[in-house]
Amino acid sequence: MGATLKITDTSGQDTIIAPAASKKKWWLVSGAISISLVTLTLLIPTVSRWANAEHSVSAERLRFATVTQGDFVRDVSVQGKVVAAVSPTLYAVNDGTVQFLVQAGESVNKDQLLAVIDSPELSNQLEQEQASLASMQIDEERQSIQSKKQALENQKTVDLALVTLNAAEREMRRAEQAYQRKAISSLDFEKAKDDLQNARLAHRHAIDDAQLNRESLAFELKTKRLAVQRQQLLVSELERQKESLQLKSPVDGIVGQLIVEERTAVNKNSPIISVVDLSQFEIEVQIPESYADDLTLGMEAEIQNGGNIFAAKLVSISPEIQDNQVVGRVRFDQQIPQGLRQNQRLTTRILLELKKDVLMVQRGPFLDAGAGRLVYRVQGDMAEKVSVETGARSLSHVEIVDGLQPGDNIIISNTESFEGAQSVLINQ
């Protein structure tokens, strides 16, 4: 076996050299450090806010609204009931027994006969007065005839006196001629003169008596006629009352209520039946006492019925407050909804005030939590408590007098759960 030949390698000549740092690894490390610094810089304020937040709440539980500027309408919404603007009640004009010709809820036309009151007393009184009137009319006619007859007698007396006067004048002329011829004595001449004088006096007195009798007869006839006129007025009034016993509808509408029972004896001035005019409806509203000072006649209103809005006006306000409420009446302007029913409930909105160019925000429960003086203004994911001054309130908005600016975003949901914290973290 021969000896093994050993070949020497060059490992002994090699020198270990330290590897160079990779530029790529250096840039990666530098980039990571830079990102960490930037992230830390950005997170410091957030972490600081988180650290300073006294309370946190989920955003899903909150409602937000933005402060805007514009025209603000202050209003009040109340529930009203439909009432008939015209609902006359018919009364008995005399004692009697009532008989109805219609039923409650029945449609009626104007001047349609609704009920009849049988009043024997009134009928009897009317017949008596009519008989008296007829008697007086006969007396008037008799007096008229008597006046004509008496006037004729008076004229006859005047005419006879005139004939006597003419005869006396003729005898006086004959006596004068005879006396001039000495055919009669002076005594006969004087007697002729006396006869003429008597005839003249009788004629003048007859004329005067006729005139006085004519005036007296005219006065008597006038008295009779006035008595007839007075009795005619009395009869006309009783006829009117008897006609009023037939109760007729004053309007087109429906029978509202039969106030008394059929065939019931009623007294004078007792209510009998009511009629509802379906063409004229109003809304009776009960407004909280807190709005009483703001109410004035003629205020604009809106009535909601079946999804439609109808314009209306406030036409009456009760002068007194009952149960902390003021009763008012709202009347439709022009168009009246079809199918309205008595006592139907409708939502009514009364426009109390209009303010131009004011700050306002949507209304919400936050007003109750902060009594209208504290709100939470949102900036990013933090809400900060700020003091504000609120003004007028409407159904949908509230006026902001001081403390906020247009564009501010605030929490309008209930903030009682914040427990008065100065800052609140909003978790998205």
C-alpha cells in the first residue's frame, strides 16, 4: 500500500471581511421611524383629547343639527274639533204640543218644515182678535156712512138757510121801495131789516155748524180707523206667531238634535230643535295659557286634513281662561275640506310670529336637558359644552340669540346622559 498524497487548499490564505450594511435595509428602518414619528405627532392631540374627555358616547345614539340663518316662524300646534259656524236652535213661540216631521241627522233644505207646535190657546186668541177686527171694521164702515149722512144734513141746513136769506133780501128790497113811496110804515120797514139780519145770522151759523160737524165726523172716523189699524196689527202679530208655530229650517244642512220628545207639551221660548249648516265649519281649538298674550284676531293658521293643508284664520278668542287653556275659533279662508263631520279632530297650526334673518337650529330634546342654556358643539369626534341663549321656539326650530355661529354642528338629542361633562368623546 502506498503513501496518501495530501493536497493543500487555499483556505489558509483567506481573510475574513465584515459585510457592508445594506442601503435598502437602512431606508426601510428610516421610513419606519419617520412614519412612527408622524403617527405619534398626529395621535398626540387625539390621545390628549381622549385623555381629557370626561365622558364618551356612541354616535349612533345621538342626533345632530347644523345652525342656520333665515326666516323664523313661531307657531303653536293644537288639536281642534270641527264645529258648525252656523248652528241655529229653533224655539217655541208659545205654549203647545210639538210634532216633529224630521229625524236627527236627516238632511234638510232651507225653509223646509221641521216641526209643528199645536197651540189651542194661541189659535183661540187669534180667532177672538179676528172677530174683534171684523166688528171694528163694521163700526168704521157705519161711522163712514153716518158721517156722509150727517154731512148731507148739514149741507141741507146750510142750503135752507141760504134760501131763507135770499127771501129776506128780496123782502128787504120790496120794503125799501114801498117805504120810499110811503106805502108801508116805518115799523114794517124796520121789521124787514130785522128779518134780513136774522136770515144772514142763521146762514152764517149754519155754515159754521156744518164745518164743525164735518171736522167732528172726520175725527170720529179717524178714531175708528186707528182702532181698526191697531187691531189689525194685533191680529197680524198673532198670525205671525201662529205661523211661527211651524218651525222651518233657516239654512241648508242637517238636523242636529231633537231637544224634546215627540208630542211633548212645551212652554214658550223652550228650545225645540237645532239645525247644523254643513257649508260653514270652524275649528274650535284649546290653546295653552302660555300663548294667551301672543294671540290676536286675524292670525294666519293652517289646518291639516288627510295629508292636505288648508289656510285659515283665527276669528275669535275666549275672554277667559279655563283649565289653563284659551278657547279660540279658526275659520277656513276659502276652501273647506269635503266630508267634515261635527266634533271631528284636526291638527291646527297657528302662526304666532315671523322673524326675518335670525339664527336657528332644529328643535330637539336638548332644550329640556340644558333648559335652553347649554348645548354640545361638535368638532370632529369631540363635543364641547358651550353656553347659549335661546329665544322663540316653534314646532320644528328654536331661535339662537347668542353662543353659536352659522354652520356650527350641535347635538340636539337628549344630553342628560352626559352628566354635565365639559367634553364628550363621540365613538364612531
